[in-house]
Amino acid sequence: MEINKVYNESCLETLSKMPNEFIDCVITSPPYWQLRDYGYEGQWGLESSYNEYLEHLWQMMDEIWRVLKDDGTVWINLGDTYGGGKCLLLLPHRFAIGCIERGWIMRNDVIWAKRNGMPESVTDRFTKKHEYIFFMTKKEKYYFDLDSVRDKVKPESLKRYEYDYTGNKGGIDRSMLGHTSGNKKHLLGDAPQYFVLDKNFRNPIVEVRDLPDHNELREYLSNSRKLKNITIQEIEDIFESQAPHHWFEKNGSFPTKEDWVKLKEILSFDDTYDKQMVEVEIKSGMKQNNPKGKNPGDVADFWDVPTKGSTSEHYASYNDNLLKKPVLSGCRENGIIYDPFMGTGSTAEVALRSNRFFIGSEMSEDYVKIAEKRIKQYLSQLTLF
């Protein structure tokens, strides 16, 4: 099957030509039910009932299941409709539930916030300015590259990490996970967990360790100390701290990771407790900024992307920024992205600009011509290499 081509036919016809497990990703926005007439025979969206409309979409999803690779991803943007002008039909939700019943794994129902969406003249409800993008997969393990779409960390956020939890510069650097000091180190009750608290000493922020029973550890350390014939005072002198005193008393505290390593050198004990005392698992709260950026958006499944006007007279033109996240995170480079409703070629353009391939279906001959003209320059660039 030819790639980097828009087929002037229905999606079901194009899908029937594809071999099993052929494509890496699907990104599309089907025509919404009973909202627009695109002026060609056999178009989806003008079915007499929304049930028939949904059956068409599910038929498409069944074929997509066959042609999608096991580690592939699917992104479907779907808007809703008011039946008879009054009752919201919840068609996106009905579609999503039907997909789940057919075996699809729903990973996100992303909210696309359309702040500059078309105004409405209604006075008995709120204006509707959001749509859904459903992110689905066939398998629990699939290709997903979050790093490619992270939001950059603001310089002022990185600057704050030069200060410790009490606001003092040069203290405990918050980028040093697991480091604790003074009254910022707390053992909470009898639970075998360590927390570093924020500057108000309330919220657990950084470190959680599954520590051993303290009485067992105390006996283990005491035996090791006696074998080395060294006093607690001598250990404190080496550490230049009174902290070691608490490690050897009943219901005392635990050494930090760094102190444990140093203590092991002094007492020459084995690695019985090393895993619990040195390895750190981040379980909750605030942690160091990822150098590659943060998870997209203040809320990861909320995309604040304005609609984009089009000079091609295609009323449902995508904003390219809406496509970048699915393309970059949901399809590896040189993978094939399929758009069953290609329209004027937005998905194809973003795919080519991102070093991916595409296949599209579009029943409108006029839109196919617009799409081909739009992506011609990008296809010609591919022939140069």
C-alpha cells in the first residue's frame, strides 16, 4: 500500500486494503453528527439516527484494531450534539464506552479547551467550549514518549531549587533527593518510612524508605560495634555529630543514606540492610524537576489550544498545536500515522514535519486537492535526501 498519500475514498475502503498490524498511530476527527453537510454522497455525520452514526464509528474502530500494531496508539477527537436543540446527547461518551466494550483500553479522555470557539446565542445554559480527545490502545504496553511533549520548566522554577526547605540558600538543595538534616528529618510514628517535610513541617515532600525494624537494626549495629571494639563516643567523634548516639538506643532514629555508607566503613558490617537503608523510592509529594521538562499542562489531560481559522473553506481545520502532542508522543519517528478523515491535510502536514509518514482517507474530492497542494512542498523535501 502506498504511503504519504490521501486516498479519495471512505475510510472503510482504505482500511480494507491495509495488512494486519500495518500502522503505528491513528489521529482523526470524524464528522460530528447532524452538524454539517460537506456536500458529497455517503458522508458520515448525516445518518438518520445517532445510533447509526455510532455504529459507523465502531465499525471503523474494529478495522483500526486489525491494522494497528500491538504497540500502536489511537487518538479520536469527537464533539457532541444537542438532540432536538435541547438535550446534550453525550455522543463522545457513548462512543468511548462502546470502544471499551470492544476491547480498547482508554488511557485518557483529554479535554480540548476551545476558548475562542464559536459563540452561542443560548440564554438557558452555558456556552459549550470544549471537546474530547480519546487516547486509546490495544495493549497495556504501547509506544508513548512523554519526554517529547514536556513543557519546558521555567527558569524561576529551577532557581528555587537552589534554596532549601526553610528558604535558605546553600542549605539542603531540593534537587538532592533523600537528603535530610536537623529538624527536617522525622520518623513518623512506628511506620517504617522516612519523610522530608516542607518548610512548614507539614507535607511529606521527597523521600520514602521502607526501613527495617529498628530494634533488629540496633542490635545488628551494636554487635558490629562490639566486634570492632569501638565506643559510641568514638563514632560520634568521627561523624563530628551526636546523631550516632540515637542509632544505638531503643526506639532511636535511623541513619541517613550517606551516614549509613560511612558507618559501614567504620564498623565493617555486611550488606544485610543495604537495600533498605540506601535505596530510595519516590512515592509522593514534591520532587526534583525533570530536566526534560514537566508533564504537559497544569493538568496533563487538559489542552488549552485555540481553534484555527482556515482559508481553505474547511470548517473543521485543526490547529497544528493540537496535533503535535499525539504525533510526537504517540508515534515513533518513521512510523505511519493514519487519518480516516483527512480533510485538508493537517495530520499529514504535521506528520511529515515531524519525520513521520502518513496515510489518509477523504471522501471529498475538493478537500483531497487542497490536502495534496498543502503537503506537496513537504513531500518534495523528502525526495532530496
